[in-house]
Amino acid sequence: MDRRSFIRRTGASGLGVAAASMLAAPAIAQSSPKVSWRCTSSFPKALDTIYGAGETMATYVREATDGNFDIQVFAAGEIVPGLQAADAASAGTVECCHTASYYYWGKDPTYALATAVPFMFNARQMNAWIYHGGGHDLLNEFYATQGLYGLACGNTGAQMGGWYRKEINTVADLKGLKMRVGGFAGKVLERLGLVPQQIAGGDIYPALEKGTIDAAEWVGPYDDEKLGFHKVAPYYYYPGWWEGGPTLHTLVNLAKWQELPKHYQVALASACQAANCDMMATYDYKNPAALRRLVANGAQLRPFSPEIMKACFDSANQTYAEISATNAGFKKILDSQTAFRKDAYLWAQLSEYTFDTFMMIQQRSEAL
């Protein structure tokens, strides 16, 4: 091969590589655009586990997209108050929020079904319904009417029943009790004479300390210890029957969700699912030690009496029936949840319950 022929051939090849490079770079840039979002949380940074699920989600998204899709998380109050997070996302003030959907049940009770309602699911059952029982699509059918798109992003597991200044032994003891209680549970308890108060996490302790409220529920031992409730209300009741498996959500402005490239949507959905799993595992790890510390510092554990549990169960069913009669969207999702609940607890009786009960007996006999 002569020199001129070689130059002609390699030159053409080089031009081809250069042209390909010039075409590839813009194509990659277009497929992975720089996207910067703000996410307002309903929680203060001091509650590292529940606030942290939003940070975990944002980190996974950032790393999965080589930093091209960046979500910055802001604590409650930095942009809007915690209980206005969903409103801010819907209005486009921020692109998304990390919150508990049931905070907004006053706008529409259907919001509550996305987080937890009394006597419904535990955490595993809630995940099963969302991911495999049609729950994700049903919830987003509702969220679309609110200008939102929702992705499950955290679960605390079954919560505690709250902190009380005095013992609660009978249904009569609930009458006139002023209690900070989240979401839909307040409506159920209101039928029994309790006076529900909806207060953001960071404001609960001062209200309890000053006597503005008589009782308060938040999450469970790890978070409750951080908030110091045991110092002003020593009676710690269980279980939190209104929150068997409360699910947090990343709520995204619907238009912003639709604008995202498909692989960014997948990255965000995957990050939320990973954060959902991580948050539950974190609470399961941290709650046992926190409970021991609380008891050592004066917390007095008390179970709700069977009388109170049954009265609350009946009140919940009455409340569901009343709302379903006038709210078709609520009824559609509730019917799906209650249909799955029957089979879910049938299975749990044979599997989890039997195994867990045996192991708990071993724990009590100090065999573990």
C-alpha cells in the first residue's frame, strides 16, 4: 500500500470516528439531561430515620444517573411547613415532597388510604398490596386528580399507641382527651369522645409539656425517644392500631413527573422502593435498644384493653361505611384493601404469627 492510499484510507476512517464522536456526545447529553429538583420534607432533620428516607432516595437517584438527576431535600419549614408539603408539590412550588399522605386526609379522606388507616395492613401486607395488589395504580389514579404522582418511599412498621399523662383503662377515659394523633385515626377516635389535634412532629413536645394536649402519638421508640415524650407523659401504650404499616410517599408534581425521561422515572421509582425497604430495616434495628432505654428512664408500658380495641375497631368500620357512601374514590381503594386484608391475615396466621409467637416465648423464657 502506498503512502497516499494509506493516508486517504486512515483519514476517512479518522473522520468517521470524529463524526461519530460528534454525534454521540449530543445524543448522550440529550438522553441524560441535567435535572435539578427540590424536595420538601414533612419532617425535621433531627428525626434522622424518617427524614433520612428522603435523603436515601435522593442519593440513589443521584448515583444512578451519574449526578445528572439531582434532588435536594429540604427539612420541614425550610421551604414550607411540614403539613403543607403535598400542597407545595401539587402547586409546583417544589418538584416533589417526602411526606405521609394521610396528613392531607382533611382535603379528601382518600389520602389516608395511601399511608395507613385503622385496623388495615401491617408493613409487609401494605407493600404487597401496593406493589402486587394493584395499589400503586389505584393510588395514582387518585393522586392524578390532585396534580400528583406517588411512589411509596418508607415504612415505619407497626407504631406505638402514644404517650399519655394518665392511664387509659376504659373507653370512658378517652372522652375529652386532647391528643395529637395523625391522619385518619383522629376521626375514628373522635366518635369515642377524644379530641384529635393534628400537630407537626417538631411542635408536639412543647404542646405536651405545656398541657395544651393530654397525649400524643408519633412513631415508635427510636423517634419518640429523640422527641423526649417520656419526660412529660410517662404512660406508653401499644399497639398503634391506626398505623399497622404506615407508608410514606414521594409525591411528585404530575407535570414534572411526565416531563422526566423514562430512565429517570425508573431511577426515581427504584430509589423510592430501595428507600422504602431501608427505612423499615433501620427502624427494626434501632427500636429494640431505644425501647430498653425508654423503660430504664421511666416509661411505663401499657397495652390498650380489649374493650378499647374493640370499640375502636367498631368505630373504624362505621367511619369507613359513612365515607364510602359519599366518596366513590375512597370506596374503590378501600374495597381493594379490605378484599386483600382477608387473605393476608389468613396467611399470616399460619406463617408469621406462629413462628413469631414461638420465638417470643423463647425470648421471654430467656432461651435466646
